[in-house]
Amino acid sequence: MDIDLSNIAAATQDAVREAGAIIRTQWDQPRQIRHKGRIDLVTQTDVAVEEALRKSLGAILPEAAFMGEEGSSATKVEGLTWVVDPLDGTTNYAHKLPFVATSVALWTGEGVGLGVVYNPILEEMFVAVRSQGAFRNGERIGVTDTDSLQDALVATGFPYDVDKQVGRITAWLDAVLPVTQGVRRYGSAALDLAYLACGNYDGYYEINLKPWDMAAGWLLVEEAGGRVSAFEPDAPFTLFSSSVLATNGPLHEAMRALITE
């Protein structure tokens, strides 16, 4: 598909910044919280940001479909599609923890061509365009060259059905914690992937993510020189994969061995 991703990236950043202003404005206001699941929350801010992005991104590419966390039940993407998480880290937002982000990716029909992750509270804008690199606040970023697990800092997250997955989660922690420098859990998959792309983390793993959680971060990691896959070595990674393993590259197979034994 013949589109100018560089120009679209600039317009997308403007749209995401405008949406981030909603998060900042409502940061100190009372939260209107409802439950989609036992620990799966949605606030009025999630909905407001998604509606704002639906309009602004639609103006950038009227021909593109829109897949958003709060308004989509799609199980596949076809053709040009915006894949949007308006407020990744809603539980953090509900508790006023500043690890929240808006994640916007553009699926071109062949793959993720553009990814933007923005934390409006910490003013961090991460951008990647296919074959053009990854950037944080305008400066090029890259993954680490760490090749030893004992020197690696690893991130993870817990699924919303954690009560049903606790055995697997603790088994992975039992495997990873003793042989690495530590495990961090910030509560935003989009930011975890962005921080891996920046070199803050060396590896990241999680299960049961949705396309909007990881689409932009997936491209950020790859454009920063890292590697993204499913846990299983023979499973192709897609927007709908049930597991994600992202690393700087040199640690990929060692990390995979830890979480698939």
C-alpha cells in the first residue's frame, strides 16, 4: 500500500499529544471507574481518549479501519487499520501511578508500519516507522547488547485472569528471578516494550495481551534492533498471539528456554 508513513507519523504524534492532554487534564479529577472484569477496569478517560483518537486519526487516513480497546470486538485486521489503546495502564491511572500510555499503531495490511507510544504524565513520546528506526522524544534509541542473563533486567506483566494463571506466573518468576538482575512489573505492556526498545530492559515476557497492547511496542522493539516472538519457537508471532517474548536479541533463546521449560 502506497502511503507516506513519515508524514503520517508526524500527524499521528500531533493527534496522540492532543489525546494525551485529556489524560493530563483529568489526572487530578475524580475517576469514574467501572469493571469489565474482576480486575479489568475502564474509566471515563479511556472512553474520551478513544473517541478523540477515532476522530483525529480518521481525519489523517479516512480510508483506514479503527480497532480500539474500548470499542472493538474484532478478531482480525484486514487492510489499513489503526490499532489503538487509548489508556494502557488503566489500573495505574486509577491509582495515580504515572506509568500510563496511549498506544497507536498503523497496520498496513502487511504488518505494523507505524507505532507511537506516549506517556503524557512523564512526557515521553516513542515513535517508530518501519525501516526508519525508533525514537524517544526525537532521539534515536536502541536495545542493549547484554548477552548474559545475570546482567539482564527483565520486565513482565500479569493477565487479567491472574487468579487462573497464578501457577504459570509463579513458575516463570521462579525460573527468571534467580538468574537475572531482577524482574520489574510496571503495569503497561506498551511502556514495557518501549522501555525495552530504549535499553532500560533487556527482556520482556507476558501472556494474554491484545493487539492494541503490543502493536506499537512490537514495532518499536524491532526498529530499535530487538527481537519479538511468541514463547514457542515454531509459532509465528501475530497481533493475536497468546504470548509475547521481546528481547534485545542476544538473550532471546536463553529467555525462551527459561519460560518454556
